[in-house]
Amino acid sequence: MGQFDGKVVYITGIARGQGRNHAIRFAQEGASIIGLDVAGPIIDHATYPAATADDFAETIRLVEEAGGKILARQGDTRDLAFQQELVADGVRQFGRLDHVVANAGVLTWGNTWELSEEQFSDVVEINLIGTWKTLRATIPTMIEAGNGGSILVVSSVAGLKAMPMQASYSASKFGLRGLTQTAAKELGQHHIRVNSIHPYAVDTPMGVADTEAHRIFGIPWVTPHLTSMLDHHPVASVDEISDAVLFLSSDGAKAITGSEFQIDMGSSKV
């Protein structure tokens, strides 16, 4: 018996990294998955490798290997009609929608006054507006079903503590806090909980294979802003993030909404 037996979870950004791991972990606990990912280059200014169609296919294989059912399509969170159609088809296939994990996001680097227009607008449109479109596509179905449930918005430590060289990323992640808090206040009456999580460095391609991040972390004036309290554990594993996601989605967190859950090795407090 799994703690999510019979439940259905909608996850964005499932091709690899955190999103893939969340999908696998929910499947292991008995949930069916509705998922999406662009699974290809989405911004021209990324300095980490993009997810691929092969990554996407591997996620589907791993979810099914874990015993889960999955409906997954390649698409962009900025496409509201695509998300609405995916939600409708997923509910027709699995019968319900219980939990949402708005995980998809991108990152770029540069001084505030040197970012290109695309570096700012792309990140805000994907991270913030794309997440709003995820909520717009899923919440009406959850309300209509009347089953309660939960929504988990993936923000960042950069949404709690502004990071240098990350103006567009920090702006988008701070924005997600406001979106989460508003939705939590609106949805409590429908027995739907809404929380945000705030990771720092995570062992994913975006987290550890970003060539520009490695360069910037070596700049002396930047380093003090990028430290944590746990120098012996500088990078979280994807399982450590999934542990928080599954807990906040579970009945064990039924009294928790509007929270800002940090998995950041204490970085936000330094």
C-alpha cells in the first residue's frame, strides 16, 4: 500500500532532475502521473544542457517501471491551451486530479543592467507566468471535483534572499511567493492546500552542470552571498527535495498551507 494509492498528480518539468524524481517517487507510492516537459532547448541564453526527448522518454519508462501509470506530453507551460487539454485528457484517463507540482523553470545569469531583454522576459514568463498558467489549468478541475488536495509551487532560496547575478530568476521566484500565498488564501475554502518549497543547490544538470554558475561562484565579491550553514553538504540530492514535496502533499501535512518550506542548507539565513 502506498500513501498516494488512487491519487493523480500533475507535474511540470518531468524530463529529468527534480521533476523526474518527483514523478517516480509519487508512482512508487501508488499515484498516477500527468506530466509535461518541453524536453528541448527553451531559452537561447541557458548555460546548462537542455533536457532532451530521450530524457523525457526515460522518465516515462522509469515511472512505469516503478508501477505507475503516466500520461506525459512534450509542451511548454506558457501554452495555457496545451495545459488545459492535457489536464482534461488526464482526468478522462485517470478519473481525477488530486495534487499539482509546479516544478518547471529556467535560469540565466548576468548583472541587472547587462541582461538582455530576452534574459529577463524569458525567465519571468516561464518561471512565473508559466506557473500561473499551470494553476489556471488545474485549479478549476480540482475545485469542481471537490476532493481537496494540494498544490506545490517550486520557488527557490532566490525567492527568499535575492541572489547577485540572478535578477530575472530572483524576480520570478519572489513573484512565486506572492502567487502561492494568494492561491492559499483563496483555496482554503475548497480544502486545497497551497505551499511553496525553496531549494538551494540541487544535484541536477541545472544545479551542477551550469558553466556560468561555476565561473560566477568563483568571483570573490559574489562568494559571500552564496554560502550556507552546511558547508559539508553543499548540494541537496533530488530525493531530499522529493521528500519535502511528498510530505507537503500528504495527509501528514493536512494542517500546512501558505508555508514556505526551505531545503536550502541554511543558505537563506546567511
